[in-house]
Amino acid sequence: MKTQTFLNLAFITFASVLVTEGKPLSYVGGTMVMQENDETGHTLSLDYTFTPTEAFGVYIKQEENGKEIFMFTPEINTLLKRWNLPDGQGNIFNMSGAGIATYRGSNQPSLWTAFLADYESRRWFLSYEPRFVWDGNVEKSVWQRARIGFAPYLANYDALNTWIMFQVDHHPAKHDHFVATPLIRFFYKTYLFEVGYGSNQHIMVNWQIQF
Amino acid sequence: MNKLITLIIAFGLTTIVSAETIHTSVNGMVCAFCATGIEKTFRKQPEVESVKVDLPSKQVTIKTKPGKTLSDAKIKEVVTYSGYAMGKIVREK
């Protein structure tokens, strides 16, 4: 039921902005909506970037494939370090949230923090993200996610960009501890859409929009 | 004498109302989100008439409004504020 409610909310948000992962920061004054559906559950986040290195917003998640925990936390995303190179860009971000986790009708405090290290060129993409989650006495876990991507062709930003990617997740708190997901990512201007199929036979669908 | 005065006035007017086209390379601009962020941040500058981003060459072309210009320091400030690093600047009148 919660999943259905969450999906409805996500759809309404999607529809309201007409269309909608990537980086947790936009340009200053930009708003970013991101929605992820993968083997860990369904996530919706809405962030406003207010300085070149900080964005603030809300993070909502319905966990699946383990304990069905519903999380609602304000979040802050911080660019800790960026390397601007002639042919690429490297980043280290921190994303942290504090709020409420609901499990079987019981509300618990929820704290989480994640670090995202990535390198991206026009042709290659690499990322690694460890995530630390504490949901009161319901769950304490550490997740890891890594990605590698390749752009088969190079296009300008106002044309369709395509990435072939491979993602590996390790989340001991879930039924499926290791999941490998080949996926395809499409970028068009400020719209991002990606779809993949995990080794645990889950379909992954993510989208993001900046405006 | 009259021709000389006319020429001086014409040259002066041209100088006053001419717009400037500025090309700058941007280090770190590798994705569509990056390009859009830079484009939007430049568009907010009152001196800017239009902005064109070429992602493959990592070049940004800025056309100023007539009689307006953007200093190198200002361009660097905008690029840095967008989260990137400025490369070489080339100007044409």
C-alpha cells in the first residue's frame, strides 16, 4: 500500500513537472527532482542548489527487498572537492539526511550519510558510493554502489546523449546482498532517464530533471 | 574636413554601439547538465545578449549587448560560480 502511495506521489511529481541520477548538485538557483526505482526500493528527492557547493532538499524512500521502511528526511548535499580537468571532471560529494523512518507503524529517528566519488569525461564514467544508514532500532546498514559507464558516441548537450553502464550494489541488509545491473542512460539537455535489469530480476528505472 | 568629422563620428558610434563576441574554453564541462548550468548562469548577466555552448569542444560563446562588455575577471567569476574552471579567452568585435 505504501509502495502504491509512493508511486502515485512520484507519478504526480513527474507529471507536474511535465517530464523529470547524476550528480546531487545543480547550478546555483536550480532545482533538481530525482526519482529512482531499483532493487532497494523507490526514492524521490527534491533539491534546490543555493551555493556552488551546497544543495538542500527532501529525501523520501520506500525500502523494499528487506524491511519495508518508509523514510522521510530533509537532506543536504555538499560538494567537498572538485577537479576540473581539460577533458574530465572528478568530484567528491557528501549527502546527509536526518528525519523519520516508519516501520510497521512505528516511527524511528532516521540518519543517513553517503559519499559519492565520481570521475566523468565525455567518454567514460566511474563512480563509487558508500552509504551509512541508521533507522533507530529498526536497521543499521552500510551500502556500497559502484558504476562504470561508456558513451558509444559523443553529442552536443542539446542532442540525445547515450551511456552504456554497469552497476554493482552491495547491501547486506537486503535479501539480495549483491546485485549487478547493466543499464542504459539517456541524457537530453536537463533530462536524464535510465533503465536497467538487475541480476535479481528487478527492473531499474530512474529519472532526473533540473529546472 | 566635413568628411573627416563624419568619419570620426561614425567610428565613435560604431565603437559605442558595437557588441562583443567572446569565446572561452571551460575545463570540467563534460555533461549536458554542466553545459546547461553554465548557459543559464551566463544568461543571468545583464551584459549578455546570447550564449551558445558547444559541449564537444568545451567552448562557450558569449555575445554581449551593444555597448556592453564582460571583463576577463567577470567571465572567470561566472565560470567559477557555475562550478567549473575557465580556460583561454578569445575576443572579437
